[in-house]
Amino acid sequence: MEISKFLLLSLSLVFILVVAESFEYQEKELESKEGLQAMYDRWRSHHKVERKSSDRFNVFSYNAHRVHKSNKLNKQYKLKLNRFADFTHDEFKSKYADSKIAHKLALQGARPCPQNNNNDISNIPESIDWREKNAVTPIKDQGQCGSCWAFAAVAAVEGINAIRTGQLVRLSEQQLIDCDSKGFNNGCEGGLMEPAFNFITEHGGLATEESYPYVEKREVCCSSKFGHHSVTLNGGERTDGTEEALLKAVAQQPVSIAIDTNSEDFMFYSEGVFNGQCGLTITHGMTIVGYGTSPDGVKYWIAKNSWGEWWGEKGYVRMQRELQAPQGLCAINTYALIPVKDPNTPNNEL
């Protein structure tokens, strides 16, 4: 009897947690302004959103109809009304998904990272998930700072350090935002991952998050922390832009990538294998931490995002791979960076 009560209580807690982390609504609420207004108020309360105006309500209503219509179609992924639901797509891109990567690559010109052209994938595993191998730190949240480039770079460095040393250490995006500023990296105004790897290599490593915490804005560089409590690198490599090269790289370690986010569906992605329409102008950095195949036979990448656990699959997105387009879905193959760490290169004060 006591066991039954315990099981009932456990199931109830699970149900409460599931409801608490997802915003639910009834289809009939979409049929009237009053219903939508009630939805809007509940959504604001659910996500603790303070802003409120007729314009925000109009945007929310548009997005609510769009998400509902998409979820009624036979897509292999679902959307949800997350914290972005009262943003237009242009507002979303400017605040969260425009690190100006393609723009900065064009200005950079020559590619400073050596290319890795050995694309033999005959001996790689059918699937891999670096989260299961203790090489991925918990999901982080960049906030309204265009620092995805730093988060994408740091997650890859955290991964290779864990693989080389057996220690999973949370590292500092803030140090890159504050201090990596001489080239094309510009704090919350966007940047590139390959110069970040070079910066880490040339400045005594990357500080831990504990010693140099994130503040969601650019501040004065604390250069006294260079070389202290830091993870070191030996440079970085860039793939040749093919899916084979990316697959081989991810089989060995987490890899920084960039994608085009010109997709309203990506903004509201909730679950499943994403294969929505998008372009080829890369603007947003993430980190691929694995790959696999769904029960339906759809092959996918596992990408770690930096928008918090409330977005996507607890902060992650599965994106379809093995498409006909050589650039991959949303140009995911085109800008892939691999941090290099020699097993014999020691870290500093860790």
C-alpha cells in the first residue's frame, strides 16, 4: 500500500514538472480575440514576461496561429510557444540569432585555420552522443547578447578538454567577449569561432566560468586572469565544408558550427528532427555534440544551443543530415571548427 502511494506521488510530480515546463492551450482559444487575450496573459505569466502592449499581443497572436498551423501538418518536428512568442522574426534574429558570421567571414577573406581534408568515415561509429561520455557541460543561456560565437567555441573547448583530461570543466564565454577583440570578434555584436581558438592558444588558455563568470554584456578585459585557472589549446582546424569531414570530426569530439536561422520554425522548435526551410547565410553559432538515427530512419545531428533549457529539446536541437544539398541543412556543413588540444599540453592551475 505504501509503495502504491509512493508510485502515485512520483507520477504526480512527473506530471506537474511536464506541465510546468510547457505552455499548453486549447484550439478554441485561437478562435476569438478574448481567447487569444487569455492565452497571451497565461503565456506571460508562464514565462514571467513583464512586457505587455497591443503590438506585443498582435505578434503573439500571429505566432500562436502559425505554431498551431505548423503542428497540424505532418512534419517530423514540432513547435511550441516559447519565450520568443511575442517577438517578430526580425526581432528574434537581431536579439538572439545574428552573430554576423557570414558578414565577418567575408571581411576576413583568407582562411587562417588549416583545413582537415582526411574524410575517410569508414571506421566511425553509427552514432555518438558526447553528453553520454561526460564531455558536454549543462545548457547555458546567452541572453540578449550576440555572443553565440563564444558559446559555440567554448562548448567545443570544454568537450576536447574533457576527452583529453577526463575533467569536465565549465569555461568562460565572458573572457572571450571581453578580451578577444583585436580582429573580427566584437563581444555582443558577433564574432567567429576560429579566431577564438587562436586567442585561447595565444593567451595562456581559457579561464574557468567560476573565475570569469558570464554577465551578458561586454566589460573591460581582465587580463590579469590570462594563464590562470585555464584550459589550454594548441590551435584549431577547419573542415573542408563537406558532411563527411564534419561527421568524422564529430565522431572524435564536439565541433563548433554555424547555421542560417532564417526560419520562423527554428525560432519555435520544440522536438523532433528539424528539417525546416532555411537559407545559406550563416548567422548563428552552435556546437554539434553527436549524431544518430531516429526510429523512423532519419539521420540527424545533435546540436547544443545557447538559449537556455526552455528552448528545443532541453536546449538541444536535432537537425537532419544526409541531404542532397552539399552545404547541409541551413548550411550546417560550411563552417565547422575543431579545437586542437595535445594530450601532453598541461592546463594551468586546474
